[in-house]
Amino acid sequence: MSWRSAEFDRPSGLPRVDDARSSDPVVRVTSLYATAWRVTGRTEAGQVADYLKLGVFAEHYERNARSVPQVALREEIDVSDLAFARWPEPSTLRGARLWLFVVPPYRLIVPALTFDIEVDLKNGGQIDPRALQRRSGLVELLQDVYERDLTVEGLDLGDYLRDRAGLIGADLGEDQGITTYQHQLVLGPGLPDRLGAAERASVVGALMYRTHAELSHDYTSVKYPMESNREKGVTVAVGPYMSIVLGWPQDGGNSAFISIVMVLAALAELSRISDEATATVAEIKDAQSPNVDPQKRQAVLERTADDLGDYQLLLTFNVDTLADISMLMPSQRVTNYHDVLVECMGLESKTKVVTKMLDRLDYAVRAEMAALTSFGSRMEEAQRKRWSIVQAGLSTVAVPVSIVFGYFGMNAAEVDERVSFLDLEKYGPLYLTISGSLAIGVIVFWAMKIYDEARLRKIYPGASRSWLRRVIGRRRQDAGRRPPRPRA
């Protein structure tokens, strides 16, 4: 089967997962995984409103198609091709489906596996809590899917997802691509109204923590969105790794599905930015070795500064925009669930950590570039100083020689061509005059130096002579050394 037929054709013989209603005797278990895979080529993808029943929310998802996930692949999985490690009741599985979402703008891939499980319903279409927890083996199924202890068509789940992602032209890279971030979604009919808060929390806790043991409800990270739980018969609970939505309308459950895709994509992008920033730090440390050419070190810092700008852009459009859907969806229930999901999965706190990391890295890069600039300035100053010394030396030699040869080249009575220019008795006064002029220049230089040194000593009475000499220009190699505290 080609990916195009899997994307657009509806297979027959298997139930459509998104057709399940809250009154159907079906619990829908969906496990979503964040990956590092991206679609790099031209790949067709449909809008989520074409694949999921979103009710009144459909127009908002269509209008914001550039900001919400798109469906690149959807195919049914034959239940006979599935094998689980713990789940004792695979006979209750009515259907399974694979989704591959592409999240814009940088086209991250988020795969999702959906299972339909048949359960017993009470009168009025409410779910039996005992059937939900034990008889259906839902806890074991959730554990298998969470730990990826299942095979599809004889392949490990990671290999199966990688194989399907390759069908849509994903850039798989060298690693498997599945990150540590994942989230499970349990959708189903509502719990009986007679259940008290403690019994309801017990059912939620058993599924949320995938255990049959008794739990203390005073110590849990599970949150109940207020707007989502305001209707009678609705139970919406959100944790770091699972969301439980019971008795919610179908459009709300599918909106929760899309919200999880968005948050997982944001976490995957955040993890990639953090990893690349950490690798950049290691590259900068290697470039700081004394054996590395300063020019190469400068190139590393310039490239890092450019990457930091890209990271900030990615944080804005790949993380921040996915963390807030209030501008996309005018629904208190949906936005309240999304906000609680972001809080439980730690997206905001992780974003703050990565942002602080990038800010400090930017500060360090600027400091290193300033140090390199200062180093280059000192090298240029040393080069100018060398040229100044050469020019001064040449001037010192050239000026007296020019005076001497200019004097002897004159057609004057004082110049006797029969007498050698080395005759000090004849030309001694001339040489004394030239030597006196040079001596006056040296005396003026040292007088100005002594004057500057005395003036600085009044300001810094505790300064050493060597530091004073560096300040007044005799030695500048250590000009970056901190001066003594000035006198008040």
C-alpha cells in the first residue's frame, strides 16, 4: 500500500476511530510520541478537520491551518498484526490506527497509535468503572504502549514508526528519532454520576499511574481543568504522561488529541535546540585551546552568534506559538485543557530553562568576541609600534645624514673640498650642533615621561613603577591588567 492511498482512501472492514461517539461501548486509547523526524521534501498533508470530527471548532482549525498539525498519513492496522507483552484481553480490541502528523512551520513529525477497546456500559451509556480498570485489562494495555512493549507486523514499535515515516519522505537521520517525550490519551464514555470524588479519583489514578494498587489522592500531580470539568458526567484529568477524557463531546476529545500533538512537537523542538546549544558550548571550549588559531576561534564564535539568532526564532515560532492556542481557538474548554496540558508536561518551565541557557551563551559569546577583538587591537597596536620604531630609527639616522650631506653639498666658503668630512678639528662644531639637537629631543622625551609618571602617582599613590610605565606607553602588552584603586 502506498502512502498516498493510505492517506486519502478510507479502508473498509475496520471501524473509523474518529467516528466513535461518547455513547459507544468503546474506550479509545491513543499513544503519541515526539520525534526528531522532519518532512524535508514536498509532501501532501490534509487538514485535521478532514480527518477528525471537530464540530464547531472545524472552521477555526481550517482558518489556522498554517499553525496547527496536518495529517500526512493515516492507515488502519489489522488487529491480527499486533502482539502485546502484558495485555491479557486483546480479543476486546475492535480496531487500531496509525497517524502521522506534520506540525508546521518546520514540519516536525508526531506519530500516534490509536486503539479501540470494547467495554461494558451501564444503563444510560455510562461506563462501568470495574470494567474500565480490570476486566478490559486497560492498565496492562497502557503499560505496554507506554513502554513500547508491542510489535506491529512483526516489527518493534520504533522500527514500525520509522518505516512508516519513511513513506512520507521524512528525514530520519542516523538515530531512531523517537525522543523521551510521549503522552497517552484515554477517551471514553462518562463515569456513573453516583461515583463520589474519591471513587472518581481512584479510577483516574489507576489509569494515570497504570497500576491496580491503592493510591493516596493527597500526593499526585494530576490536575483537573476547571472549564473542562464544569459539565455533569464529564471527567477530564491531565498528568505529565497521560490525559483522561471521559464523557466529553467528540469535538472536545479530538481537540485534546490535536493539543497533545502540538505540545509534543514543541517539546521535541525544545529538546533539539537544547542539544544543539550544548554541542555549541563544547565546540567553543575546544576552540579556546591555546593551539587553535585565533582566526578559527573567531569563525566559531561568529557562527555561534548566528545560530543563537536562529534558536531564538525557533523558540518563538516552534515553541511559544504551539504552547498557546487561545488566539486560534475561541473555546474556554479547549484552551483551558491546553493550558493545563502545557503546565503538566512542563513546557513553559523547560522553555524558560532553555531561554536562560541561550541568553547566557549569548553573553559568553559576546564576551569571547570582545576578548578576541581586544586581542586583535593589541596585535595591531604592537604592529604599529614596531613600524613606529622602525620609522623613528630610520628618521634618527636619516636626519643627521641628510644634514651632513646637505651641508657638505653646499657651495659655500665654509666647506673645504680639500679637507675630509671626518676632520673633527675643521667640522667639530657642526657635529656638536647635530648631537646637541638629538640630545635636546631625548631630554624633552624623558622630561615628559617623568612629568606624566609624577602626575599618575598623585592619582594612584600605591601604584608600582612597572604599572605606571605601562600606562604611560612604555609597555602595553599587559594593558588589560586591572589598575589599583584610585585615591579618594
